[in-house]
Amino acid sequence: MKSNNEKEKTIRRFLENLYTKEEVEQFFRDIKDRENDILLNDIIWELEKESGSQENTPAVNREQYKQEARQLLKRLEKRKKRHLRQIAVSVAAMASVLFLAIYIFHNIKTTETSSILYSETVTSYGEKRWLMFSDSTRVVLNSRTIIAYPDNFGKNERRIRLSGEAYFDVNKDNTPFIIETGRFDIQVLGTSFNVKAYNEDEIVSVAVNEGRVQVSMSEATLVLKPKEKITLNTRTGEIMKEIVRNEAHSSAWIQGWLCFDRTPIRDIARELERIYGCSIVFKEGAEFNNLISGEHDNRSLESVLRSIEYTSGIKYLKNDNEILFYK
């Protein structure tokens, strides 16, 4: 089974027009596999960020790219293997690979889902967004979160997909409300709870404020009651269920606070990257296995970095938007 790193290399080689016939065929298998949704969305996000430097592209050209992408999609649907390489070459020749990649990924992933039409909302660095679904369920999205949901839920279930962090206040209904993430599935009828399931984080979690939540993982299925929380260590596979002493901590991010409970320093670094759009790296050769607990009003990146240095002994060097952690 290929790792995510290998899959990402294959996809990026296709986009950069450096591939073999076998890699092209693997590319199409990967974009059809639902298990790769989060990986593909992460790549799309990176491509969108990289393509931000192309803001000066004339609107006429961008519209032309869209038209060319639509034509390409029709050709891709025919799945004629003997034309795969010719089609791939035409992508690079027709227009901006980055722009087409973003457009094609979103369209292929949409056309190959069920007949229910899904909308997708994406938050950027440091952004929070409030949504209300057709069933009056309310959701708050944290930074760099992707959520896909139907315009109207079906009769048998209310199903959405999430990558990132969100606080849900699910409207009570006899129809099950199901959240798919890359780590676990959640099923409720009506309740409020917080889900943190970033694909890149070591620790993912579900914390319940009201009602009951069923969390289904490959390892186990657990039911959570109010003031209960489950955490999964994606590196070790360890699952922990605990009582939350202060239930406000799980949703403190909505008010801008940072709350950590035995959180790996690398997860904290990723959270700061999502909030501030910075880049944090760790000095090679040093071990960074620190687990940090505490809360911070998060008034500025500099104040958070100083607090980390004080509590953990991890020092930092800041150069514009790049930060180096060292010991």
C-alpha cells in the first residue's frame, strides 16, 4: 500500500508534467479513491497558495482556462487509456497547470460523488467562519478547515465531510447526522460538540458539550456523553477517553484563545501556522517530544512564542514569517 508521501509525489509529478504511463494511471486511481480526499485537499490548498503569486493573470485568460478545463474533463470521463499521456501533455500546453489542477480536482471529486450535490467551504489562515445547514444545524469552522455538505439533506441521513476543526450545534432530528473525517466517523441525532481532525496533526479529538456522540474508528466504537472527550494519537494508535473538567476549553478557539492539554509541541507549531500563516521548523538533530498544557489569550504570535519558551525551554529564532525552534 502506498504511503501519503508516495501518493503526493505521484500527483505532483503529474501536475509538473514529469511522469510515466504507470504514474498517470495511478494518478487517476488516487483521485477516485475517497480515502485520498484529505490528501488531495491538502495538495489543492498548497497549489492555491502557490498560485496566489499569479494574481495578475488577466480575467479573460482565467476564463479561457476554465473553458479548457471543462473540455479536458469531458475527455477524462471517457477514460481512454491510449490518450492519457496526450491529455496530460495538453494540460501543460493549454494553460497554467496550477490553475487547471485546482479546477479539475474540485470538478472530478464533485462529479464522482453520489447524486447528492455537495457544496464545499474552505477557511484560510487565521479565518473563522459561521455556517447554517438546511436543517438549521449551526457550525463554526476554525482556520484551514474544509467542510463539504449537501444543499439539502436526504431523507435517511444528514451526511457531511470534514477536514480540520469545527464546533457543531446539531439540530435535533430523528435523521442521523454523520460527519466523515479521515480518522473517524461521528454519528449524532442532536447535540453540540467540538471536532478537531486535521490530517497533519498527531492528536485528533472529539469533545461533547451536550447530548450523546458515537465515534467510530477502525480500532473501536465509543459513545461520549456530556463533558467527555476522546483523543486519538495517530502516531501510536493510543485512544484515551476522559472527563473534561472545563468544557469551555474545547471551543475556546472560537473566542481566540489557545488551550492545550498535554499537546505535542509539533501540533502546537502546526496550529500557530494555521492561525498566523507562518512557517515553523525544528532544528535538526534535537528531540522535541515536549507535551504542553495551559491556556493563552493569543494576542500575538510573539507573545505565544515567548510563553512556549518560558514553559518548555524551547527557544526560537524569528526571521520575518519564518520561525526556528531549537534547544
